[in-house]
Amino acid sequence: MRSRQLESFVLVCELGSISKAALAQNIAQPALGAQIKDLEREFGVPLLVRTPTGTHPTPAGQIFLEEAKLILRRLQDLKRTLREAAGQAPRTLALGLTPSLSGLLTSRLVERLRTALPGVELKLFEELSHALIDHVESGKLDLALAYSVPSSRALQREARLHEALCLIIHPGSAFDTGGPVTLGSLAAAELAMPNEGDLVRRLVTDTMTEHGLLPNVAFSLDSMQAIKDVVRRGLAAAILPHSAVAQEVNAGTLVMRPVSDPPLMRTLYLVRRADSEPNATIKPALRIIDELLGELGRRDNNFTVVADTA
């Protein structure tokens, strides 16, 4: 079994076609087919099946696909480590943050990482949680801080913070009465929410449904800035994490009320690939990240440090 065979098999599964995979690799289709046949002979089971909708992995092939991806990522890590050790490539650290966390952490994170890791090239990416998770799985990111990370064999996730979701309103709104707002009273509020599938919207909808309630969504918007603009103009309220609106709340253009009975909380996870061990670059980065998250939890009561991870 060679790495080229694994790459070919993964590509066929991703594209659903041997001919498309051969074209993408710039090799003849019979040559790629022969690579797959060699793998099937070596392991003694059929790995692919052709159907009217394309070429797909068999049940055994699906298991093989997951292992092949892990092996290829380990090989990529090994190549990078060897090049770094030989001085042929700079040491790098690729870290992902959500947009709401970026404004709270980036400057202090960069400052401390540069001090602790001289000579290491820092690469910071700002993406939504689902994109960060994909980038960790693919090997583009070494670490990520992401919300609502699903359990996965390919990922190691560790809960770091719980963050409160709050009712966000414009000054003078009928809901601008101070103090916490109950979950039940949210059903009367017209809401501007992210589109369906968004993690925050899903959390709000699921929690309210569990309590026999439904959110009254007046606006479904893709843009966080658009949601805040709608609220600022008094057209609707929103349920958002404090970190997404901290600047506006501090400036007085938006008002925040915590939610109670029950509170709405989302969990921030530190994510890395399950098949990679922390190296001399990642270990100090993990320590610095935990220090910063602990400080955030102590200074901002909208965050709660998860026990035993501070």
C-alpha cells in the first residue's frame, strides 16, 4: 500500500467518480482503476461500488476511507516536522477563532504567542465554527476555538468555556426594562436570527421547543452586522452571545439582557485532530490559550470557565 493509492482512493470517494478523479490527478483512468484494484486485492474486500448516482465506498470502503484520511494527515504532519527539523521550512502554528472571539482575544493572543514562540510563523484564521472544524479535520489548522463541536472520531475536543446567550434590543424597546428576561417571555419578541442551520439559532430553537415554546423569527439574516442593524433600528430583537455585541453594548447603541429560567448557554471547545500529539510548538500555545480563556472567564460574567480546564 502506497500513499499515492490512498490519495487516489480518497479522491474517488470525494468526487464520486473514477474518471473525474483520474482527470483531477492527470493520470489515465485505467491506471487509477488499477490502483484501486490493487488495494482491494491487498485487503481482500471490495472498497468501491458503482451505482447510477456514481462510485461510492462500500461499508468496508467507508471504514477504509476514514483510516486513509487519518494516515494521509499523519504523513503530512511527519513531512512538515521533518522539514522543520532540517531547517528546510519555518515552524508554523495555524490557529482558528470565531469572529465573536477574535475581537476579545486576538491582540493578547498574538502578543503572548510571539513572546513564547520566537521564530514560529503564526497563522490566524477567522471563520465560523463549522468551517473551523472542517479546517482542523483537513489539517489546515493545528488548533481552533469553536462552538458546539460535535463528537467525532477524527477530533479531540475539550470544553473550555460556557458563554451566555442574551436578548439584544435597542435602547427604549418595550423589553428595555433591566434585569434578566425569562425564556417564556422571549416567545413574545419578534426576532432577527441567523438563517436555519446556524448553531446559535439551532440552540435557541431547540431549547425553546423543549419548554413548549417557539421563537417568533421575523427576519432570517446571513450577516451578523445585518442582524445588529435591524435591532439597532428597532425592527426586531435578537438572541446573541455577548461577545458578538460587546462593542455596541459598551457604546450604548444596543442593550443586553441576560436570559434566565433557564439560561441559554453555548460551549466553547478547544479542538485539534485526534491523531496528532502536541509538539514543542503546540504545547506552549495550549498553555497560553488556557491562560487567556481563564482571564476572560474571570473578567466577563457572561463566560464561565469549564471545571478542571482553567
